[in-house]
Amino acid sequence: MMESKRKFKRFDLEREVKFRPTYGATEYSSGVAYNLSCGGLGLDAHDFRFIIYENLELVVNIPGNEIPVALSGDIMWKIQDSERCRAGIKFRTKDTIKQEAALGQIFSSLGIPATYMYNHDFEYIVQQEALKISEPGICDPKRSSPKLPNKLGFIKQYIENGSKCKVTFRLLREVAKNPHSVTIVGDFNDWDVFKSPMTRLPGGDFAVTMELDSKKEFRFGYLIDGHRWEIDWYADKFVRNEQGAKYSVVVV
């Protein structure tokens, strides 16, 4: 597995953003921010020519806030053609406290718990963590109660020459909010809401390890107390159904 260059987990973001080069009196241009992390974001705009390593002022509008959030960052890459201009922005500022507060406002507006803000992308550390995980005692070939290292996100451990993968899922207690029960439900268990209950860990998080076929993608979600659904903010990606509901996806 190649090491991911994305140190921090990225999240869906669709927010209007105004931006301009930091140096100069240029008027603000408009675009859309996406793929937010505490390290940077993606920027999609029209009729703007990005310059690699140029520093931009970014102003992000947040619904319900009278004052927009201000950030700054360098252009690290760009994709530009006649109709579309996209760039990757790496945040850079001397006032890290102010930047952290600004990012906290954006994460809060998206409903993302603040505890997720500085978590690593699981691909960035999965190889190191996979070496730490102990072999769980299996009472069900499809489910086991894991003993986890102190990390968040998926842990993937490939077995049987790569044809199978043991995936450990974890739902934080801050998201679960002290429920009576949590069940993982998805393509891997035919969306059976009773088939795969999760185990409450001593710290209050919920976890389960499942053995899945490799080279596949599985949609899933967490069902809390039989009526409340939660996505996994650490998912490899997200998809929506015909009604617009969002599913988490694990890729193995």
C-alpha cells in the first residue's frame, strides 16, 4: 500500500468562498470550497488563473453567522482548463490560534465533532497501526469484539493472501451519545438491522471487526438505539441514494 500524502482526514464541504491574492489590491473572486481538513481545502472557481505557491486570502461564509470566517493558504497544485479552475490550498498563518478557531467554526457548521478536526487520514497510518493490532478472539466468523490501539478510523488487516480483509469500525462516544445499543448496517450484512451489534469499549466508544471480501466497496451506516442513523466521518468516501441520504463507504 502506498502511503497517503494527506496527513489529515478530509470531509465533504460545499461552502461559498471568496478569495484573492494576499499581496495586492485585487478584488475578491468567488468559488466553492471542498475537501476540508485542518491542513487545507480544495477550491473550485471560474475565470481565475491560479499561480502555484501564491498565497491567498480566503473568506468562507457560514450559514447563520453574520461575520464570515477568514483563512489564508498557499496554492500547492492546480488543474486549469477553459471552463474549470481547481486548486489545492494548504493553510498557512502565523496566528495558529486564530486559524484553529476559524476552522472550528467551519467544522461546527457542518455538524462535524471538534474531536475529529485534527485526526489523521487512516491511510496515512494504517500500516503502522495494523502492526499493533492484536488478533481478536473470534466467536462469529463475520464479527468479533476487537481490542483496539488508541486511534480513530478504520483499521484494515488483509489475510488469506489478500482475498479477505478484517476491518475494524469504530464509532466515537461523542457521536453515539451514550446509547443503549449501536448496530452497524450495510451491504456486508444485507442491511439487516439486527445482525451486527457493536461492542461498547471501556472508554465509551463502540467497535466491531468484520471479515470482508477484498477488492470491493461496501456502503454502511450506524444505527443507534434502533432509530437514529449516523455516518462514519472516517469513511473512505461517501455516496448518496436516490432520496439524497448519505451513506459511508469502506473500500477493501
